[in-house]
Amino acid sequence: MDLLAIIFIAAAGFVFGSFLNVCISRLPYHRSIVRPRSHCPHCGAAISAAENIPVLSFLVLRGRCRACRQPIAWRYPAIEIATAALWILCWLRYGPTLQAAGTAILCFFLLGLAGMDAETMRLPDAFTWPGIILGILYSGLIGGHGRSYLIAAVWALVAATVLLAIFGIYWLLRRRRGIGVGDVKLIAMIAAWLGPGATLLVLFLAFVGAAIYGITISLARRKFEGTAPLPFGSFVCAAAIYAAFQGPQTLVWYLGYFR
């Protein structure tokens, strides 16, 4: 029974991962995810159903468009595999529970936003606002009482306010934007889903990860480019996926040093 469940969840993950690729390709540019049908971004040739099977079609086509032979981005199979893997992990970790379903939905949003920010430096409202609303609903259901909805909404508002304050202070000091408004809504979404403790952990890990990435890229280019933009939202999303599974354990481990 568990094997059948895992196979079903993996299949669903591949399908939703394929849909997520459509969202990543279109939503940052305010394009419809319904029309036109899937097509090659290089030559515009329509992609048939047989050529649109998650992962398998990429392997059969050897990573190239059948019509123009231009390479297909590795992002497509990577997102499909990542979605399936994370959904299987949700099942293995939490079983057939509301927490498993909620974590799977959160991972879907985070993977999509990470891909969008990495490619376009944009975090569309079409993902962040529904993510905030669903996060409040999920936290209310998990909490089991009416106040849980309000608490989740308050934490989302507090997280957004704190990041907006940082945004404003940085602009006053440097006269340029350090983070975008999309990052503010992303943090509010994470706070709604995971609460204040995990959100602080996410911010810490994201800042460390972005700093390491920025320094590494600068050293690789043998010069420091402090003003070069980084997809900070992608680091936030990666840290949030970690926190969704290991956040409480990490916080307990860290706070143990202060006892």
C-alpha cells in the first residue's frame, strides 16, 4: 500500500511539476498559463502531448526540441523531479495527514517562486498572495481554533513590516533598493505557513547563503561587484523548504547552546 501511495504521489508530483514549469515561464511576464498551448520558446513549434510527458520526453528527445533542435533548458526536468521528490518526502515524513498536504502545497509555491526569481528576478503576486492566504488557512486548521487564523495573519503582517523597515533603512542609507517588494510578500507567506521562529531561521540561512554565493561569484570573477543583483528570493525559498522539514529540530539544536 505504501509503495502504491508513493508511486501515485510521485506521478502527481511530476504532473504538477510540469504545470509549475508553465507558471515559471509565463507568470513573471503576466502571460496566461492556459493559452497558447505549450510551445518551443526558440521556434514556437507546438509541443504535442507525447512530447510533454514529464522527464521522459526530455530524455527521449535528448534535451532538444524536435522541430528546431535547440536545447531544452535543464530547469524543466529539474523542477519536475524536485516536485516529485519533495512530495514523496512529505508523505514519508508526515504520512496521510493535513501537515503532509500543507507542506506539499508550500513546497509547490516555493519551488515555483525560486525558479521565477532565479530566471527573472521577479516574484509574481499570482503566487505570493495565494500563498499568504493559503498559509493563514493552513495554520488555522493546524492550530484547531479560531485564534490560529488571526495569529497566522498577524505573524505574516509582522514579518512583512520588519522586512519593509529593513527595505526602507537600506534605501535611506544607500539610496538604492536592497530587496524587492516581492521579497517582502514572500517572507509574509513563509511566516503565515511556518510561524515566527522558522521565519527567523529562514532569513538567517538565506542571508548566509546569498552572501556565500555572492562572494564566490565575485572571487571567481576576481573582482567584487557589490551592486550586482542576486535572486535573494531563491535563497529564501530554498531555506524555507529546509525549514519546512527541519526547522523545529534546527531551532531546538541551536537554542540548546544557551541552556
